[in-house]
Amino acid sequence: MNEPTPSADRLAAHYEHCGALLYEHDRDRWLACLFAPDAARKHLHAIYAFALEIARVRENVSDPGPGEIRMQWWVDAIEGETRGDVRAHPVASALIDTIFTFKLPRAAFTSLIEARRFDLYDEPFPDVEALEAYCGATSSLLFRLATIVLAGGGEPGGADAAGYAGVAYALTGLIRAFPFHAAQGRLYVPTDVLAARGVATAAAIVRPAAPGLVEALRDLRALARRRHDQALEAIAGVEPQARVAFAPLAVAPLYLKAMERADYHPFSTDVAVAQWRRQWAMWTGVRRFMRKIG
């Protein structure tokens, strides 16, 4: 039986929890939300906090079994098979309210969960096509949902922009996180990209970094830049009020440039960019997006 809707005060606290979670663990998306209208901001927080919760499942389990159980809990919560623990969960509660408010497709959220099941198993992507599909289901989807929220639940256009932006943003993040993933035995560099540079899959996460690995990561950065540029062109097809959804995209070039320094090392370089630079990039990016007239 479905639990009753939480009180307004309790729901407000749940949304505040989502914002605090983003501030602590996904500062770039939290900063991007500052450019959104006040009425939409808490709903963006809920969507991004949900994505963060799903992304962190792999980090919080010792083997795939418990991870599968946790992800199924989220599927059940989204599909309406609610229990008392669902409405009591701040992120789930805020997300369900956001889905209802904007009539968001529940299948989009369950698709994201399905894509994230890949994280539970330490197997590499066979090719770039599989990697981009993963980025699309886990990142492009968030850009698309954000545009719907900013359009008030209407059709904002610009599906291509969301697709390209999500791949660019996710690729950048995965390359940045290479040392973290390697330490866990996880690899997000496709085997075909590694093979083209003469690197065996098993050797890709072993120190010291082979020259071929450095080149393979450079190939992925080049792909991220291409998708970034394609996204910028496609944003003209998005309704103006929804273009703020692409604010996070503005930081991708900053991180990519930081990984192109001569002293960059895949296993040890901390790819960090000062917050003021990220905020400035988002501000100038949003202004540029708003000037694009389709």
C-alpha cells in the first residue's frame, strides 16, 4: 500500500537534504543549479541527488549482490511499489514529488538505474559505442530531464543537445576519475580504444602508466571535446527558458585542459579547478547559451 504524501514541512526538509547532498558530493551540479529559477531549483536538486545516490551504490557495497538489491529498491520506489521506507527516504521522497509535479517519465529514471548496473561488475566496455550509450543513459538523460523541469513540464526541444552534452560531461568525469576507478579495479576506457594504442585491458590499470594508456585517454578527451562542441551548436534548438540546464557543461573544457598539462599523470594527477573559475565558466556559458537563437 502506498504511504501518504509527506507534510509540506517534511517534504521541504527532504528537498533541503537533496541540496545539501549535492553541495557536499557534486558541487558542480549544485553550482549550476544557482542559475536556475528559484521555483525549479529544488526539483533539479532532487533529480541530481537521485543520480548521485545511484552512482554511489558501487562505492558502498563489497560485491554486486547488495548493489543489485539496492538498485531494485530504487526501481520499486520509482514504479510506485512504495513502502514506509520510501517516503521516509529524503531523496526518494523529493524525487517522487518532482516526478509527479512535472509528469516526468518514470521509465527514464529506471533506465538510468539499469545503465548503472554496469558499475557493479568490473568489466570494461568493449567499444566506444557502448561507452557513449552508457554516458547517454546516465548523463544525457539528466540534461534532458532538467530541460523539461525548466520548461515547466513541457517539451523544450533539443534532444540532440542533451545527448551530446551528456556524453561530453560524463566522459570528462570518467577520465578525471581514472585513478579512483583504477584503485578499485574498475576501467571505463573501452577495450577497442586501448587496443588501438597497443594496451592490453589487464595492463591499463597497472602502474606505471604505459605510453599507450596516456594516448588512449587523450583519444577520449578529444571525443569529449567533439561532443562538447556539438552540444554547443545544438543548444540553439532548445527553448530559451530551458537552456540553463546546460550550465554544468561549461566546466568540462576546464577539466579537459587541466588533463592536457605536460605533467599530467593518469594515476596521480589531482584534476582540480578553482571554484571561482568553474562558477565564472558557468556564468559566461549560460549567457552564451541564452544568446543562441534557433
